[in-house]
Amino acid sequence: MKKIKKWLALLLILCTAVVMIPQTARQVKAATQSEALVWVRAKVGTVVEADGSSPGSSTYAQCVDLIKAYYIYLVGYSVSGNGADYATNALPSGWQRIQGASPQPGDILVYSGNSSNPYGHVAIYESDYVTYHQNFDNHPYVERITFRYNGLSNPYWGVVRPNFNGGGGAPSLTTAWETSCSYTDDNNAIIHATISTDRSVQFTNAGVNVWDQNGNLVAQASEGTTVAGYYMNIDYNIQGELGTALNPGTDYTYQFWAITEGTTYYSDRGSFRTTGGHNPEGALDLLTGGTESVTVGGWVFDRDDLSANIRLDIYVGGDIGSGHCYQVFADDERTDINVVHPGVGNYHGFYDTITVSETGVQPVYVYAINVGGGSNVLLGSETVTIRESVPGDIDGDGTVTVFDAGLIIDMVYGRAAVDISLADLDGDGAVTVFDAGAVIDLVYGR
């Protein structure tokens, strides 16, 4: 237990080292000396804990906690350090640090360390015999002390004098960011940032936001930090630390942020693309309606598996969810595609006529189905006219003419192939010259 000698006012005051804990920045108005003294008088008998330390810990309710709270009251932020460090640590703009000064009301008294208490001490001055301290004689609360201000066992160094006329504030701060992505796979990325400042600061919070290619926020982080100095490194493993599995072959953007002195600073947005997951590439060259049929033609491949013949889902009568789906595969030879896209192979074409149940004017949508990572791709869509079948209409023009009878004769003699269901008018299961005669009868109304 330390002893107080009333007449000599020799006092040993312990101020232990503390770590800066995030403070909430607020807008402040310049206080007068009188207002500052009203503020500190109101603290007498209370515990001021500016660092969030737990009761009973070595950093709980130290002398510097009162001074940090005083800084926050006056300028909206605090600085870190032990009592003796206030002779050299960061100074709000417009404030003064004067060694050996005769104190003025509202000044912060700074005491150097000694062999018994190397951490020094800080207090607030009202008059030569009225000062305000916390952790005075190990008392973990604020007290009004009536010993002469320069009669403590720790040597009096001088004062930090607030700018009561202008209120002070944080010195202007210049920041610079560097961001990068060092690793990607199908479902993850590791991203980095460094924020640099033109003076030493206390960073209180940091984090990142990650968006997908559609602008949706898919991952974020926010955490407190005790980093102090001229720079801070920030790193995140998106899947491992943020718990978000990314999609293969997808573009993402990210933005880091950091808070110091109550201000949030943002990096420029960076970007990366996860591996794998190529979408199908192709073109729809032909989409027409026919007699109870739709004809499609074009080409498509997927770089995730160039040996695959891509499936095409063809929706007739509506888009996905409302149309009837028919399927074909891109397995026709198209050597021209391999010329334009070297190495993809020759068999990625399609030209197919599909029998459909829909007739009339119908919307048709053609989708290339993805393999591996990535997404399905709409190759194209058209509104087409699908005709109902007419017996005897061999050429599919919607009417029965003598030309249709000629096509039947060509089929009978092996010169053409026609749809038996349209050409077998007498229903005997074979196409003969009698069917051609039946067509002539239809033409002339017999």
C-alpha cells in the first residue's frame, strides 16, 4: 500500500500500459475551459473505463482512461499510451504540448515515470491545489485531489493544452490502399489489402464486402482491431473465414474498409474470377416453324468439357416453366467452328427438325445446357408459325396441289422420300400410285 505524506504531498501513482480499444466517434462542439471543468467535476466518484477492460484486470480504470474520455469529449477521439507517453504521443490539431508550463484550467497534467512507477501519470488541472485523477493511490475511480499539482512522487513534466477556442480535431489524414487476390479455385478466393497512412494512427475496425457479378452482396466481414501505426494489413479467406462458398467461373468484386479516428476509409473495388465454370459458347443460326415441327440449327460447345456434345433444351409455347421442352444434341460435324475456335473440335454443330404437338403462332426458346461449372445459356428465341398437317400436303406448304401428287410418284419410283403419314391417303400402309391419284382427286374435288 502506498503512503501519502500530507505535508510533502509525495505520492506514487501507478498507471499501467493499456491497449487502445475502439471508440465510437461522434460530432463534437468546441468546449470552453468552464465546460471542460464541469465535465470532469461530474466524473468525481465514478469509474471511467475507456478501454473496455474488465473489473479486476490490470488495465481497468487507469489514469489514462480518464484522459482518453476527456479527449473524446473534446475532439471525438482518443490516443493511446501510458501516462508518460502523453509527452510525445499524437496531438490533436490546434492543441499544444508545453514542457514545464504553468498549468491553466482544463490542462492535462503529464508526469514522467520514475524507478517506482515507470509508466508515469496524467490528470486534469483546475488550480494549483485542485486536480482530478483516476487511480490515485490505487483508487479505481475519479477523485478531486487537493495536493499541489507538482508535488507528486512522479516528476511533473508539463501539460497538454486543449484548444478551447477552436476545439481541435484530428489532424488531416492521407491514406493509400493496395489490394490483391492471391488465390482462387472453383469455390474460394484469398484477398488482401494494405492501408497506409501519413502518420501513426490507431485502427479500430476493419472489414470487407464481396459482391457477385449481379451486384448481390455474398460475403462480408467486420471486426475490431488493435493495430496502431502507419499501416495495417487485412487478409481474408472467403470460404475458410467468411463461410461463403463461391460459384465456379463467376466474376466477383470486393472492397475493403478500415476505421480510424472515427472515419471510415474505403479501398477501390478489386475483382477476381473463380476457376472452372465456363458457360456454353455458341450461336443459333436457324429457328423456323414447319408442319407440326420446329427446325433449329447452329453450334455450341463448353470449354469445361470439349468432348461433350452439348444438349439443347427447346421450349415451345413458352419459356422455362411454361413451354413444352424438346431436346436435341450438338453432335453434327462443323469443321468451321474448329477453325474459328482452334482446339474445340469438329463435332459441335446441330441441325434438327423436331416434331412438336403445338400448332399456330408459338414462341420458341433454345437453351444450351451447361456442363461442369457455369450456367445454362439462352442461345436465342423466335416466334414461329407451326402448321397443322394436311393429308396429301407432301411439300408442307399448307395446300394440296398436283405438285404433291408428283412427289408421291417420285417416292414410288425412288426419286424422293416423303412422310408416309401424309402420302398414304388410302391407309393401306404403303405409298403407291393410287395415293397419287387420291391427291389428284383432292385437288379437283373428286
